Amino acid sequence: MNIALRPTQIASIGSVGLARPDARVVAGRECGTCTLCCKVAAVEELNKPNGVCPHCVSGKRCTIYDQRPPSCRSFYCQWMVEKGLGVEWKPERAKFALVKTEGGRRLTALVDPGFPSAWRRSPYYENLKRWAVEAARRAPEVYLVDVLIGQRSIVILPDRDVEVGVLAYDEAIHLAYRNTPTGQLTEISVIKRMAA
């Protein structure tokens, strides 16, 4: 199976279509002083790339909070909506925000560029690897675990981490799954995106 995925798209905050945006939030959780998603996630309506935000004042929230776009209003990181993630996964503590996209088939750690190796610390890396193993079991459907540090992309596979680097706007990550005598092999390459 072959699939092309573009990291800058998956990291964009997207509308989740909730009637009540707060309905998914785990009881007792709130952003509080955490503003990391504002910094690390791309927001198409603001033409804002991953890793920076001119509207974010760390620890004080968004300076355009009352006028923020709909995708920002409906966005929640995984720590806000997944009961199984403890306090150590809160983005301001972990130094990255976990985001599910592609209909829940892609899990991305959007890492604060000021702490580029935060995702490699324990207990994070072990869990990212475990999730990569679970994702590989679901192939040939597309399930992917990856890391974005600003525009730099790293794909996490069960047996290795693949540094993809910075992709241009018209480039995508291409995944190819092959069955071999020793098991399944995932090949990763960068290709030009096809026009919609």
C-alpha cells in the first residue's frame, strides 16, 4: 500500500465539527496557563506555520483570543480529551502537544522548537514507540506516529525513527508497506504532492 501525507497539513489546527466544543474535554482539565498549541500548531486562517505565533504570549494566552479563528476555537490537544494521559502529558510540562488528525489515524507530537528533544524523554519516547508498533499492526490502513519540530519532520516506526527533514509546500511523505519474509517493511520517501 502507498500513501502520501504532508506534515504541514496534519499539524494544522482543524475544525472538529463539535456542537459543543467543550463536550470532549476530560472533567477537571483546562488549558490554564498552557499556550503551547498556539505556538506549535499551524493555523491556515492566520497563515501561521508550525513553531511560531505572533499572537501568543507564553503563559498569558492568545492576544487575539476573542477574535481567534474557528479552527482555534474548536481545537483541543490530546491531553485535554484523553483520560489515559496523566499530568506529565500536559503540553506546557511535556514541551509538546499531541494531536490526532486524519480521522484519528495520525498521531503527531508538535514539539516546542525551544525544546527539540523533549519527545525523546521518558515516559514520552517509550509511549510514542509503543503507539508506532500499534500503528504498524493496523497497516495497510494508514496509521502514523510522527514528530514535528517547527517544520522539521520525523516519522516514528517500530524499528527506527526516520528523519524526513523540512518539506516544501508541494512535498509529502510517501509511505510504502511491503511484506517481506521477515515481516512488514515500511519505506519512507519524500515525493511531490499531486494537485487536488
